[in-house]
Amino acid sequence: MSLANDLIARAERRDITFGIVGLGYVGLPLAVELGRAGFKVLGYDISEKVCQGLNAGRSHIKDISDAEVAELRRDGRFEATADPLRLGEADAISICVPTPLSKYKDPDVSFIVAATEAIKATLRRGQVIILESTTYPGTTREIMLPALESTGLKVGEDFFLAFSPERVDPGNPTYGTRNTPKVVGGITRDCHRVACAMYAPAIDTLVPVSTTEAAELVKLLENTFRSVNIGLVNEMAIVCDKLGVDVWEVIDAAASKPFGFMKFTPGPGLGGHCIPVDPHYLAWKMRGLNYKTRFIDLAGELNSEMPLFWVRKLMEELNNHSKAIKGAKVLVIGVAYKKDIEDLRESPALDILGLLHQYGADVSYHDPYVAKFSEAGHDYASVPLTEASVAAADAVLVVTDHSNIDWAMVKRAAKLAVDTRHVLAKYDA
């Protein structure tokens, strides 16, 4: 039996130790599903604190409960470690590390490089390496493959290398790791076969593509599509504001068409770990090929301008109430990048808070999921949301529409409210 077929047979028997590099929003849910499917899972994270908490049965992310981690620990299906040398124990390894942008909007693949080097140090015959971190087309083949083959082992013969983009949507109650179709592309045919076999017990639907480059590009297309369409509807919000038309009325009416229209909604800007970041990976790659990605660049500009648009809208409304922004008490409701999660990554609220400080406002915030944080030299702590605290503010700025906020009270008590999410419209004053 060939090495590839042996690994496939072992995966079917669950006779595989699965390593996960990075135990955050992507890696931990994947670890849980693999453990539930019957694999022994070894999670690696550079944070000793994270590892200690997980080994004690405590989750550090909202989408995974303490009970889920504790159950896997009791069954002997999961262990977390901060020792990279233990990655040599794993038969299959999924890399789920961050891929941020530099301050110049260039890809920062340093975490991928570090993970590759850690795996390389203990790489052995019969291991399967799968990159899940979002990156530009060519990363798997151009960065990971040469590093791993420098050990003398041959891809497709001695070890197997593939790319399978993460598609995690934090806070989504309907689609999680198991029931979200998983795209897989391998360096060789056997790489693809083996990688699919590793995921098959834990994922309902696998979507094969021919190359790692195609798989890398899938994720970028998905989030570029969203970025461009959000940029379009954000511009429509600006257009409607200038025309004195209710953009939400226009969107809802357009959405009544049963074909040819997909509903997107405006907001305070883009946030999260994917949509504000991923299109820049593609744009960067194409600049190296002397091609300008005009839609991507324009959407990025429009979306990044929305925090300023809403702050200026707030200033206009304050002026209409004979109040200057300087010295005004502004209560920001919601700082997470989207509703019902605690994630601050790339949240437009951070830009909004910075602009409010810049204009001299007296700023406070409330977020039921974010107790405190620091940003740009300011330390913030969530204030209680009461009728008194809302009434005491000169203006309320709704940035994140969390489900567990008493929006009827906010609308009733606020002297002035600027609502970036259209959440107050459904409540009577």
C-alpha cells in the first residue's frame, strides 16, 4: 500500500493525531470538530495562558463553550501545548495562524513562515500539512513548499501539502465549521486526496479544486465580493444622504425583486479578520504582475471613509441641536466589529472613537461583550447602559447592533441618536 493510501485508510479509522497550529477563532472550532469526529487532537499555541486554560477545560472564544472543551479533555481527545517540538507527534497539521496586513497594506505572512519553520523542525515522513490561513495565491507553493522540501523530504511522496481556506464566521448560529463546505486544493493529486481524507470525518461537504492557488483564490474572491458590494451600498448611503432619501427604504424596496439583486446593507465601515484584509492580499499580488485591481482599491477607499462619514453626520445632528462636537458627551453603543461577538479586530468603532477624540468629544462606550480595551493611547471601559446614562449623553452613536441591548429604551431616552445600523427604526419613540 502506498503512503498516501495508508494515511487515507488511517483517517477513515480515526487512527490519526491531528495537530492544530493556532487556537483562536479558526483553530479551536476546527479542533473541537476533529475531536468530535474521533481524532486525537494536539493543539499548539504560542500563548501559555491559552493552553493552560484549554487544558483546564476553559474556552477563550465565545463560539466554543467551556463544556465542549471539557468534554474533549475528559475523553482524552484534546490537549493543548505551547511546545512546538510536540508537532512532530502529529500525523496531520492544520495551520490556523493570523495573516494581518502591514501598516502599508502589504501582506504579513510572518506567522505562516514561523509556523512553517516550527513544523519543518520536526517534519517526518508520513505527515500531512494543510494551510488554512488566508493569504495570497502562491503562498503554499512559493513559501511553504521550498522550506519543507529543504529537509530532504519530497512532497507527494514523503509528506503531503495542501491549502484549505478557513471560512469561519464568528457568532453565526447557523453555519459552523462542520456544516460550512470546505474547499481543498493540494500541491499534487495525492496531496489533495490525503488532505480530503483528513477532513472528511469532521466536515459535511468537501469542495475539491485543482491547485493550491485556486483554493487560495477562492477565499479572496468570497471576501472581495463582499467588500465590493458593501462599498457600493455604503456609497449609496452617502448618495441618499445628499439627496435627502432614506437609503434603507430604497434597499428594502430593491430587495423585493425576486431576481438580479442581492441585498447588502450599509454601516460604519468594515471590520473583522477577513473582509477588510483579504482583498488587499489579492491587490498586492496583482501589483507584482503590473495589474491594478480597481474595484478592490475603490471599495477599500469607500469602506475606510465610512467612520468619518458617520462622525460628520453626528456633528451635523449636534449642530442642528445647537451643540458643538467639542465638549459634547457622546455615548457609543457597540465597539465589536459585528453584533453578538466580542471581536474588536479591525472594528470601525476604533476609528470612530479616535475621530471623536480628535474633534474634542467627551467619549464613553457601552458594549456587553467588550468590558475594556486600549487603543491609540486611550484606555476604555464599558459603562452601564441605563436610561439615565443614555439621557445624560448629548448624543448616542450606534455602531454595533447587539441583540441583547434594550434598543427601545435607547430610542426613548436618547436626546439625539445617530444609527449606523438602522436598528432603532423598528422601535417607536
